[in-house]
Amino acid sequence: MTELEHDHQQLDVPVDLIDAPSWVGRFVDHDTAPWSVLSDNLVMRSVDSGRFALVSMVVPDASLLSAQAFVAAVDDVYESLRAHLTDLACPCPIRMWNYVPGILDPLGGVMSRYHLFNQARHDVYCRWYGSPEGFRKHVVTATCTGHVGDDYIFHCLTAPSAGRPVENPRQLASYRYSKRYGPKPPCFARATSLPVRDDGTCQVMVGGTASVRGEDSRYRKDISRQLDETLDNMTSILAASCVSDSDHAPASLHAYSDIRVYYKHSFDRMEIESVVSRNFRSDVAVEWVHAPICRDELLVEIEGLAVVPE
């Protein structure tokens, strides 16, 4: 592990079985929770603290599934989540993670496994919420990247009440993407803002954020400029999460207490570390995941947890 200029807390995440970020453990302790078998093709772990819950599912060997079977497996995960939520004291999803094996691999003709994942998720949300107008009100922030293992891995953090979806004015809402990026669009909010705390601040969970403006990838294959665009987006999302007009200081990357960095190429790691060191606060907790991003031209994606004044 490379030493940074500041005393960042760092963790390299195992790339074959990616757990939820470490900060989730401050919401709900899930380290010792057992896994249960739901079917031959699905296992689940669920922990409910009464304040938050974490539901995790794994589809073993999803990389071996046909296109039709993979779509069915994603559908099964989301519908199993919906059924399980009725058993929880915390039934409202507020944050999701999806780790897809061979995310850019072609499957079933011209579609990639990521396109098929988006198709399955879109169809599920149409059943749940009815239309993109419903998506705007209900979908939570999410991350979807690849990983080097064979399983499809899913995590969902839930709470007693829903958070507030946050969009980024610099980007088109994901569920309104054109068909240039797949037959069905991805469906997620850029962030989820939690209710205001007693001290007048709120926690903002920012989903996987990359070098995308509008719906278009920016600065193909240029890691330096992609990082600049990514950080601009992360700042813009925080600014959009503050609903009140106040005299608070402008949104800043220093509001992030925890980040997770997904990077495509190991040779870019040192430059990314340097940018993180210069732009985030010295005590930010950083997790590193070496993984392919959902678009081949994108080299880095960053998510995080921040605290902002309301």
C-alpha cells in the first residue's frame, strides 16, 4: 500500500468478494452476520439494528449465466430484496451497491452484461414505481462496477424512512440517458441525503461518480482530466444536496469523511493517490478497489459519505 502525503486511513478491498464500504459498519454492524441460502442460485445476509439494516446477496458464478439467466438473476435479487423489506424494522432502501462480473463482456449479441443489468433493474423499477417520474421520487443512489470474481454481489443499506434523492445539475438524470448508452438506462440517484440531525447537518451518501457531463463521458483515456471532472461532479452533488439558502461555506470535498475509489488500471493508482491527497481532507478514510468501470473509456469512479450543513 502506497503512503500518501497525509495520514489518510487506507484499505485495499479484496477484488473477488467486495463488501459494503467500511463506513457502513458505523450504521449497522454486519461483520459477523451469517449467510443463508435462499435458493440454489442466491444467498443472503441481513442485519437489522433498528436504526439501519444491511441486506447483502450473492448470485454464485453469475459470469457463467446466459443473457436470459443473468437478467432473471438480477430480477430475483431485487424482488427478493423487496419481499425481505417487509420483515425489517428499517424497510426503506437508501443506498445500493452492485458488483457485476465481466461487466463489459458481450453477452447475447451486441449487449454487454452491464446493459443486461440495466435492463433488469429498469424493468424492476418500472414494476415498483411505474415511470421515470416515479424514478425521480424513489430511486436511491447506487454504485455499479465490475470486479474480477465470478459472482454478482449486491448490497442495500436501509433505514426506517426514505432519504431524499439528489441529482447533479452538471449531469443528466441517469434514468433519462439516451439509447446511445444501452437499450435501457441505468436507474439511480446521484446521491441520497438523510434527514437533518440535531446539530443541523445531514449525511449525504454519494454514489459512484465519474467523468460524465450530461450523459457523455469526458476526456477519454486521460486520467488527469477525468479526475478533475469527477471531483467537480462530487462537489456539485454536495452543493445540490443543500436545500436551504444559507450563508454556509460553499460545498467542498473536505466534507467527505469516507471515500471508495474504483480504478481501472494499476498504473494510474499513484496519480489518483496524489490527487486524493491534495484535494480531500487529511483524515479522510480511503478504500481502493481495482475494478473495471461500467464504460470502457472511464478510468476512475469515486463514491463517498459526506456531512453537509442543511
